[in-house]
Amino acid sequence: MNSERNEMVRLIQAYGVRDEKIIEAMRKVRRHVFIPEGQSGMLDPYGDHPCPIGNGQTISQPFIVAYMSEKINPKPGEKILEIGTGSGYQAAVLAELGADVYSIEIIPDLANHAKKILAQEKYKVHILEADGYKGWPEMAPFDVIIVTCAPEEIPFELIQQLNEGGRMILPVGSPLNQKLVVLYKSGGKVKLENDLAVRFVPMVHRQS
Ligand code: SAH
């Protein structure tokens, strides 16, 4: 698996990710173990594409995981909120970078799976099974917020839970027209930057 991970990383570098810390973390995290049994074997876990993880969801393409991580540049000890735990892989990469990771997943099966694998791989990530539109107010503010499912608009609660000097990255838009947005909060003001066109699963609302 090491040689497959080296090849995956070589491609990520060829696509333009330069930060050595990110490259090292991507080389270290065992991506294949995050793909639930029953889903594995369908697609190469180290290939340059998303892979199914059950419940109609996918683990993001390795390049996108590296790209988003590089954009938000997490520093050791920073508090990060992820919305859309999915398999737990992105959370593991952030934990590998030394961040204190909080992650919310709306589908109970996936939250449980991620909890199990992250513990098995010795990553201390706090997982909450809940609707990410509300964020995690008890643990706010966060230095970084990363959303790995796409809302139609930037959720206001998440902006509120971002620390002064914090940054947030998220895909925004409909399934056929989405782009990554990077948001910076500084001096009480919010600055937005549009970034790559992407394709994430929609951020859904919990029926209650
Ligand atoms: N970061 C994941 C990929 C996630 S796919 C990984 O590394 O594997 C997107 C995930 O967002 C799915 O698991 C989906 O169930 C979840 N999701 C969708 N809407 C959500 C919401 N409102 N709150 C929390 N999670 C949500």
C-alpha cells in the first residue's frame, strides 16, 4: 500500500500541491482502511477519483482533500470543525497535521464507522452525529471550518462560529454548478474568494 500511496502523492504534487506538511500527511494516512467493508474492492482507494462509502456518499478525491487542506493551512493545535465526516479520511489528514479536529456527520452509520476507524488508526477526533447546519456551538469558536458537502448558500451559523482570524472553505451551489469558496474573518469583517469548480454531494437538512 505504501507504493500506491507514494504514487497518489506524486499525482497530487503534479497537480500543484506544494506544502510538504500536507504531502507528508497524505503519504502517512492509510486511505484504504477508511473505505467501509462491502464498498472496498469496487474502485482503487488510491486512484484519482472519489470512492463510494455506502449510504449514497463518497470519500473525496485525494487531490481535493490535499487541495482544501493546503488552502486552509491548519497549524498544530488549531481547532478545526469539519462538516460531513463521511468515512473520516479528511478528518484523519487534519489530525495528522496536528489539529484538534471536531467533525459532524448527519448519517448515523457513517458517524459510527468513522468513529471506529479513527480510533483504530489512533486519531483523536471528536465526532458528533448531528445536522451540520447548526455547527457545534458548545465547542465554538473554531480557527478553521471545512465543509465537505455542498450547501446552496453559506450557512450563517458557521460564519458565526468562526474565530477572529479564522478561515473557512466550502463548496457552494447546486449539484451541477458548484464552486469552492474560501472565507476569511478578520477585524469583524468577512472576505470571500471564489475558487475551483467542484462536485460534492449536497449538504442536506435533517427532517424533524
Ligand atoms: N469528508 C468525507 C467526505 C464526505 S462526503 C471523507 O473524507 O470521507 C459528505 C458527507 O457529508 C456525507 O457523509 C454526508 O452524509 C454528509 N452530510 C450531508 N449533509 C450534512 C449535514 N447537514 N450535516 C452533516 N453532514 C452532512
